[in-house]
Amino acid sequence: MSTYYATKAEGCLLLHQGAAALADVEAAGIRIDGRRLQANIDRVSRKISNIREQLKQSEVWQVWEKTYKHKANMRSRSQLGTVLFKQMGIPHPLSIGPNDTRTKGGRYRTDAHTLSLVDHPFVKRYLSCERLEKARATYLLGIQQETHNGYLHPSFNLHLVRSYRSSSDSPNFQNMPRHNPWIARLVRSCFIARPNHYLIESDFSKIEVCISACLNKDPELLRYMRDPTTDMHRDIAAELFQCEQSEVTKQARDCAKGNFVFAQFYGDWYKHCAALIWQNIGSQKLTLADGTPLKKHLATKGIRTLGSCQSGGRPASGTFERHVQRVEDWFWNERFRVYNERREQWWMDYQQRGYFDLITGFRISGLYNRNDVINYRIQGPAFHCLLWALIRLNRWLKKKRMKTKIVGQIHDSIVADVAKSEREAYLAKSNKIMTQELPKAWPWIIVPLKVEAEAAPLGGAWIDKETIS
DNA sequence: AAACAGTGCGCG
DNA sequence: AAAGCGCGCACTGTTT
């Protein structure tokens, strides 16, 4: 029986030094363009009113008001579901197949993914309006509320997350819009550098996969992480779509990456993956490199339908579901066999002991399911790499009495407000700490680490950052 | 009025 | 046997 400990000395030290460094980050704050922020709030507010007016012309709104009278509220998803799928009798898009058309509370499911499958002009407009509402309320107004004297000081916490990652609040700096270009610009154009400074974001590339490979020591995963000419996602896409690697388009690769590789790594299973990918092939009209539609191509391989994807049911032959089941089997029992053995071992060990340890010096005890046990062991240490680097970088900036300040952190990236004259020194030092000093300090890191740095123009906004070659 | 549960959505 | 991990925040609708 080993001695009980909550956290090893290394873990303790990391959190103490991390908290101190993040306190500096919070105190520094990130500069906000207040006029731009107000202009964007006005702009998006006008846009929302316009769309609302249009929505109120629709027959859907007539039914809505008739149903709910003075309580009719366009922001209510629960009302929307009842109006569309009950009052108007529009078939719920998930009613085909085994999917849950209702949430656990018994309401109609009305999230964006579900509604995007409803072919009705009102619904399309409604969704675009809700996206704007989200941008306005959570982000623009949230930022405005927390901005003081032109600076925003988000909190960064090390004591709230079960996997020993960090979180951020007031406002949450770690979920500012990025994927939707229009919304991203609306919000990120308000974050600006100090005068004569650059906003620079340094990102650990593929850090979770790298850490995963270091911990499970799967030879194939290690090979992918060590050889930059290989591409795991492309290879898996070729299996999923039954084609040559050279026929995989970027879109098809990204589909495999998001809906299969990462999903599988996080503990998803083939029935769900098959449904996600099949829907993606259709909605994105995925093709082979020569333009052949993927569904047409798969048909030549004898795969013409998705299959029922019923949990408990055996997939029928000739279905995509059956095919993905085979790929899943190949993925875990051939390609990443060692990884698979290791995660089973992690799960068994936890069940016997009632706790599991992170390699960075933390013991996690309590009730966890299989996926938690596997994922936390990777998620936590991946963030600790970033935290370790942030501590060193901050220390260096202070010791050298530099004007540059770290102003934020997003799990695997550091955002800094870099003085013009310190740009080159900052880039060199951050790169050195992240890719050289860290693996030296933590010898269990046995794959090369890579940083991707992006910089915004001098005095410019976060949204305009561009990759530094 | 405040607290709570439920739902949905933004990010890694 | 179960069936994707981690957060924070806004809003609706109900309960206290």
C-alpha cells in the first residue's frame, strides 16, 4: 500500500508557481478598443432587430403568437420546438431512425445541429439570429461589462477543473469565437495591442496527441508525431473513405480528424462516428480529389446506406455503419494496438486502486468512468506543458525588465502583448522554452514539440494575427 | 427576488 | 458494460 498523497511536490510547485504567474497575467490585462466594441454592439444590435422584424412577418410567428399569446417569446427554444414540431406538424428531423427527438426534460430537441436539418426559411433565419444573440450577449456585452480603463482582466483558475487543466472566467478568455469568421471578427477585433506592441499567440501544435504518444508509447503514434512527413488524419481518412491517400481532400481529412480520430481518442464508438461522418459527407458534399462525390465512390465499394445505428443492434452488411465498425476495429487492434492495451491497463489499474496519477504529479481519486480515467491523464499534463512554459517565460520577462507582458492563455497557447523592440527576443525565447527547455526538464516527453506563432500587426487587433514563418 | 434545473453554445 | 473529454455563460421556465 503506497502512502496517500493528493499531490506530489512537483505538482504542488507547478500550481504555486502557475498561480503566481497567472496573477501577473491577470494584473497585466488585455487592451480593449472601447469604441470599436461599442460600434460592434450597435451594429449587431441593429442586425438582430432587422432579422427579428423579418421573422415576425413569417407564418411561423403567427402560429407562435396564437399558441402562446402574450407569453410568446422568440428566445424560447422550448416554445420554438412546440410551434414547429407540434403546432405546425413539421416532422422532427431526428424522427427518422433511433435518435432522440426529445431532450431528457421531454422538450423537443432544438439545438443548431438539429434545426439545420429542418428545411424552412424561418428556421435558417432564426439560427443566424441566435448566433448573433450569442455574440452580443455572451461576448460583446460580457467584455464591455468587465472592461475597466480600457483593459480587460480575465481570471485564470487552476483549482476548478477535475483534470487539473485551467479555466477562465469574468469573462472566459478561453472561448472567444474563432471558427465563424464574421462572428470572430466582431469579437476579436476589439482585442488590441498596447501602443507600439504586437499581440502574439504561440500555440503548442498537436500537444494533446504528442502527450498521449509519450504516455502510451504506441510505436505508430510515436512515428506519426516524430515524422512530419506523415499525416495520421489523412491515413485514417483513406481507410474510412476506402481510397488512396492521394485521393483524400483537405475537407475529407478534417472530417476524419474531427469525427473519427479525435472522437475515438476521447472514447466515442463506431455507431456515433458513422452517423456523424455520414451526415458530414452529405452536408459538406465531400468528394475525392478528382471530384467524385464520396457517396458515389463508396457505392462502388458496396456501401450505399448508413445503417440503423441502433445501440444493441448488429450492423447490417453493406452499410457504412458496418464499415466504420471494421475501421474502428482496425484502428484500435492493429494501427494503435499498444495505445489500446495501455488504456485498458489504465482503466484496470484505476478500478483496483480507486485513484489514478497524472505524470505531472497529481493523484486523482474518486468516482470516474472509463473515458475520464483515460482522458484526464492526457488532458491535464498537456496543459501542464503550457503552464510550465508560461511560468518560465513570465519569469524571464520580469527578470529582464521587459515591456512585453503575457496577457492570456488558452489551454495550449500563450497570448502576449509584445513590445516592438522585443519581438525577436520574445519569439526566440518562447520557442526555446516551449520546444527545448521543457523536454529537457521533463524527460518523459519523448517526441519533438513544435510551436506555431502568430502575430497581429503593430498596434493591431487579435483578429488580424497571421502566422509567422 | 433569488435559486435551481434544463438547454444550448462558444472554445481547446 | 457503456458509448466523446474539459470548461463558463446566457437564457427560459419553475420552485422556493
